[in-house]
Amino acid sequence: MADKVKPNPNEATTHDAQLAAENIASGEEKAPKVDFEADYAAAQQFSVGEIDGTTEGTTATVPQHEVPEAEEETIEAKPTGNPDDYLELAKEVGGSQTEGVSNVSDDLVKQAIKKGQPKK
């Protein structure tokens, strides 16, 4: 069953669609007739290839390699309570070549506080 297209220029999403809707509304162009059932049937014919009905088609879609099951691995960090472990980690992180290096001393903090004070 063919359905008649009733375009609305105000609902058009693109300029071309708006122009086409206006031309159809003014009678300059004929409105296309759409047969959804026929279009759906035609699409179903394209969705199955000639090779799908043969044994070649069956073997072409079978996986050639066996895929192993995923194994779940649980990793548990055991608390040590040893401060040396944390010091070692801090040395690794702090000694990074890509990070900025800064040595903050008490004198540097006093200078920063002094500079941050408003002038009298």
C-alpha cells in the first residue's frame, strides 16, 4: 500500500528538504509515493547474499581460530605497615625526570608570605 508524503516546510531539517517541501506544497513538484511494504521486501532480498545458501558461505563465517575464555585474575595488595616501602615509592615518584623539581625551605616560605602582604 502506497502512502502519500505530506511534507511540512517548518519541520524540514535541512535547507534542501525545506525547499522540496515548499515546492511540493505549492504544486511545482509532485509528492513522492512511498510503499513501505515493497521497500521492506526489496531490502530483505539484499540482506542475504548468494554465498549464504551454500556450504562455502557456512565455512566462510565460521571462526578459524579458537578463542579462549577470559580468565579472571584477582590481585590483592597486602598491607605491610613498613614505612620503608612508602619511602621507596616516594623516592621513585619524586625523582622523576619529567616532573618539576622544587626545594621549599623555611626562608622561601617566609619570602612568599612577605610578598603576599598588602602594602601599607
